[in-house]
Amino acid sequence: MSLQTLDKQDAPSLMSKVISACLHTREITLLLMILGIVVVMSFVTPYFLSASNFRAVAVGMTPTAIIVIGMAILLASGGFDLSVGSVMALSSTVVALLLLAGVPIPVAVVLGLVLGAVAGLANGILITVIGINPLVATLGTMSIARGIALVLTEGFSVSSLPPAFGYIGKASLFGIPLLVILTLSLIVLFDLAVRHTRFFRQIYFIGANEKAAMLSGIAVNRVRIIAYILTGTLAALAGVLLASRLMSGTPTAGNALELQVLAAAVIGGASLRGGEGTILGAFLGVVFVALINNAMTMLAVSIYWQMIVIGAVLVCAVALDMLVRRQSA
Amino acid sequence: MSKKTPLIELQTVSKSFGSNKVINHVDFELLPGEIHALVGENGAGKSTCLGMMYGLHQPDAGSISLSGKKTVIDNPAHAQNLGIGCVFQELSLAGGLSVAENIFAGHAPATFGIVDWKKLRRRAETLLGEFNLSIDVTAPVDKLPISTRQVVEIAKALSLNSRVILLDEPTSALTPDEVDALFTILRDLTRRGIGIIYVSHHMSEIFSIADRVTVLRDGRKISTHKTSETSENEVVTEMIGGHVPASVKHASDAIGDVFLEAEALSFPGVFEDISLTLRSGEIVGLAGLMGSRRSVIAKALAGLFTARDGVLKIKGAPVDLRSLSGAMKAGIGYVPEERKTDGLFLDHSVRDNLVAASLKKHTTHGIFSTASARQATQNAIERFSVKAASQDTNIRFLSGGNQQKIMLAKWLETEPDILIIDEPTKGVDVGAKFQIHDELRKKAADGMAVLVVSSDFPELATLTDRIIVVREGRLVGEIGAEMATDDSILNLAAGVEAAPQNTLHEVERSAIQ
């Protein structure tokens, strides 16, 4: 009825359509900005475009990229999880300790992942069944998980792991690190799952309006708990892979990682209001932040200044988004 | 319809929330192929009845039977599995998602859990086709006009192939043409043996579509009639319990100076060319259907939404209101529509709530006097005969009517010259409603200018001196007290044909912030 008339009234030119798509589709905006950084940096320093630099950046961002999958799903459902960095550290140390105790590698890895799932389950139950605010609940589990990791190791890294454990962390396929291939596969898999499976579509309804989702017959609590379990498991996976790459379990790993992940997801189009964001967008957010950091390191910008820049990028991205929304409203 | 087994039956059910008994030994049945209207004033218990049939509330006493079998309906998902679909008054769509996806929220056709988008689109188009609407089902819902969204909401309930469909005010945002289309669909459904429970304020709708009508008042069932064997008058009299409010029309002899004057207020895309005056001693109604922007216009008068163009004058002097606190200084009081989210601090005491807008009055040299606040609260409780355990009770535990009275009293505490009140009796019982009306009339008689924003047209017809009607952000007319009836307002408010509207939801939401 009305929509067709609307379309005809302001049939936009191709150019303005493209511009509008760029402004309104976060993935495209980010992709263009990422390309921009690459182009500018390749003129500024020849090292930037080198394979070794790309490999370092790609491998370095794998933990964040894996965890951002869970975070983006949680954000779309109107929740979030601050405990991811701690759970990553805990699983890396527990797996390392198990290996030192002689537990076979596959068993240790599975136990590490189960640990993450349990942490996620705990978060999910605290938030849905008991009704604790996600900020408070995951702040608590963040502290507990980190504390357990430190208690188990008395604050020291756990090294001298069996050499076979380091395989995944070091191997390459056609010159591409296995870690990167694995991470990209997960991104693609979950991006498609979130776009196309009935289960994951439910998170957008929950995030947009929890009560309406419940009235639509969606099992809100069940979906939420599963999302937290998934996030915990992904954080644990990141921890296992980190341990494999570093050949040690580090109880202090992933400090403040949860905030980096949140920032990247939000830069990638997720919102704390819930109901929006994609895995691809969140991943591009991670890439964008990693490239900015890398570029600044290459330009010998101090690490303290990098923090300021990342903070400014985060705020600008969200502010820009608000302005675009207000324009189109 | 003698020997048929009811599709759904409430058997002497009761339900209390806290100490507030909202449903009291109610019997109700819905037969196959029947449209059964459920009517009552706000707070009569209609929504709670629907909630029990949809698994939102469990009855404290009594039972629910489906096709003759006693059943406990655990939650909405369970209700849907049992063949019960529901359309709620408040829109429950996810704005960013497509029309098609919203219609099948959580039930999209899928193979091995992967959504079949083509099938989803086709099925959504088929369902909407019955309304003769050619909507792009891939468009995000928040780009649609409100009335279309309501159709989407109805399509959502139909998508479940339910045997029982609960409709709570399904036409509140529909144009007359769309209402006709809906009725055709409903009649068609009943031919397939589906039963429909139809909740509405509009008597004319009920008498044109329903087979039977059950009247609730204060949580009790008053009667069930065949619509062919009763009259609108009888039903209305039963609803309000014998009171005939027509006799208490507001006497407009105390009307004085112009207190508030709006000249051509506009905000492109939201409202245009709004000009109106409010005089001392006058109660003016601002009427409109959902999507008419009546609330945003009221907010624009109260400094909560800034118009781009136009002039607002208070007592003849132009003012530039940019916040509610600015408006309060100019003598305006604003009682919001949403009591629980916008009006009250639910986990604070009755006293805290009462004085929240007038802290200054109870403060001397920077020191807040609890004694003074206590006295003011005591006065308000007595004047409005508020039922509360004490003034230290959290306001959450009061009934809707008592909460509403405190919210009004809170704004009267600020001693405004101009009171703007949005849906003054939403979800309150009849007693509280009369009391609130009475208080507004008294205040007007004392010289206050009152603007009542409402979608409850019978209320406006009895309470106000004149009614300004808005449709899609424009003034469409004014009706004097002597001419005002439910139907005369509705006809003006609904108009003949609705023009497209843009993203109203966004605007209304941002207007709150």
C-alpha cells in the first residue's frame, strides 16, 4: 500500500544509494576504512604490506576474533559478558596444568572447553533464572575465574608442555597459520548461522523486545543461556589455542580483553541496546582495531597514545551511528 | 449453539496480584466458530483474563479447560502449541527485522534449523494478501506506518494456525477500510470453526462482529449476552455499573484568560501546523488514534519535545521550552501516559513519589524536611482516598488506580497553572476513574487550564469542554462538549483514508529522551 508510493516518491539515484548503503551498512563502512588504512600505510612504510607483518597481525587477533563471535551474539540478544578474558586465561592454565599432570592432549582440550561452557552456563543462570544484571553477574564471574587461574598457578605461567600440544598453534597451511584458518572458518560458520538459522534469529527478537519475544512463544531464557554457554566455550577455545601458540598457560592472559572485544563489536555495528549487529561486522571491528594498533606501532606511536586513539575511535563510531540514525528518523 | 464443547473455558477462575484481586470467580467460554467479545472498563480484568488463556498468568483458583479437558497453560510458547494465538494491544514487533520474519517470529519455516527465506516470504505474502495489502515483506517493520504494523501483528497470530485467537484492541490503529478487511477475515476464520475472543472499547465494532458479549466489572463477570438480544446501552450500563456519567458533564462557566497558546507548531515528519489555545478553567481534550502523534504534541507543549517551527505562548508571552524543568517554571505540569516506566519510582515509597516533582517546596536553606513531605503526603492520601498500608510503602504494591492518583497528586503538588495529562485513567478501576475526573473538574473550576490527552473517546466526551482531534500529526477538527460522542470523535480521528507515515516509533521514542 503505502510503501510502494514511498519508494516512487524518492527514488534515489544510484550514487546516493551507494553512499547511503555505505553509511547504513556498517560492514561496508568498515571494509572501506580498513582498505584505507592498508593503502595509506603501504605508502608510509614498506614493512606494513609484508607477509610477516600480516601474519603477525592475523595471529595476534585470533583470540579477540574468536571471542567476539560470542560477544556479538550476546549483544544482539541484549546481554554481554565481561568474564571472557578471565575464562580464556583460566582455560589456558587449566589445560596446561592437566597436560603437565599427564592427561592426554585431546582429553585436556575437551576439559578446557567444558570448563568454559560451565562458566557460560553459570553466567546464563545468574542472569536469566536468578535475574542478576549482566554487568554485575559477569563482573563477578570475571573476578572469580581470574582468581581461580591465579590460585591454581600462584600467579606463574605454566610451561614445559608436551611439544605435540604446540602443533595447532604453530602449524601453517599453504603459508597461512592454522590458527587464522580456524578463526576465519568459525567466523564464516557463525555469521551464516546467525543469518540463516531459526535458533539464532531468535536472539534478534529477544534483543529488540524481550517481552514481545516471550509473547511470541520464544523460550527467552533457554536461548539466552545457550548464548552464554557458547560465549564461554569460545572464550575457552581462545584460551586453549593461546596456550598452544605460546606453549604455556598464562593466568594473566587476556587482561582487559573483554573491553577490547566489546569495543570491537560495537565498532562493528553491535549495540548495547540489543537487537542488532552481525558476526561479520564484529569481526571487521576486530580487524579494524588490530590494524590501527599495528599501524601506530609501525609509526612508533607510544602504547599510551594508542589507547587514546582506540577510545576515540570507539566513541566516534557510536556517535556517528547515532547521528546517521537521527538523520534518517 | 447448545451442545458444542467450548474450545476454551474459564471455570470460576480468580487471580490476585499482591493484595489486589483482579479476577474474582469468573466463568467464560468460547465456542467453535464463535466471536465472543469481552468488554469492561480499564482495570475490569480483561487483560488478565486474556493473560490466563495465553499462559502469562496462572489462576489462583478455578481451572481452564481446552475442548473439555482441564489444562494448565504454562507459558505463551505452550499456549501456541495448544493452538492459542494472541494479538496484544501493544505492538510486539522487532523493528529492525523484516515483516516476513516478524510474522513468523521464532517459527520461521526451516529445514534442519536453517530458515527457508523463500517459503517465509511466500507465506507472509499470502497472509498479508488476505488484507489486500501489497507490502514489501522484506522491508524492516520500523519503516511501516503504525496501522500496517498492526496488520502485521494480526497476521502473526494467524500464522500459527490457531484454533483460538485472542484479540486485544486489534483495531486501535486501523483505518475503517482495514477494519472491514479484518472483519471479513475474522468471519472467514469462524467458518473454519476457529473461535475468537475480541476485546474492544468500541461498542459499534462489537455489535457488528461479535456473536456474544461478556461484561466484566471490577474483576467480576456481570453478564453474557447474545449481541442480537442486547443493546449497546445495556452493555455500557453494565460495564460502568449503573452510573450514568453523562450527567456529570463539565460546566464551562468559569472559563477565563488564555493560559497557553500554540501557534503553528511544526516538526516536519512528526506534526505540522498545530495551533491551539487553553484557557483558565477549561478542560480540553486532545484526541487521536494510535499514530496520531497526540502524545508527541502534548510533549511539545510541555517542553519534552522541541518543535522546529511555531510559537508557544504562556499567558501571552512567547516561551522557548527546552526541558520539562523549564516548562515547570513557566507553570506547566505534565502527567505522562506510562505510569510504570515514565511516571513513578516503583521501588520508592508513596511519599518519595508524591514529592518527587516538588522537592523545593519541602526544602528550607537546603535542608529537606521529611515532616513537611509527610504532611503533604497525608493530605494527598486523604483527599484522593488512596488505599496504601502506609506512606512508606513502596508504590509498586499499590493498585493501578491508587498509583495513578498519587501520580496526579504529585503534579498537583507543583501547583501548575496548566496541567497536561496523558491518558489520565489508563488501566484504573471505575472508582478511581471517577475520582480522578472529579479532581480535574475541581482544579479547572479553581482556574487551572487542563489538557487531557486520550484515546479513550467516551472519557473525553464526558470529561472535557471541547475536544481537539488530531490525525497523523495534524489538527483535523474540534468538537464542542454538546456534540461530543464516542462515535463523533472516532469518525473524525479515523478519517477516511490514511496517508503513509514514516518511522513514527523512532520519533516517539526519541521524544521521551
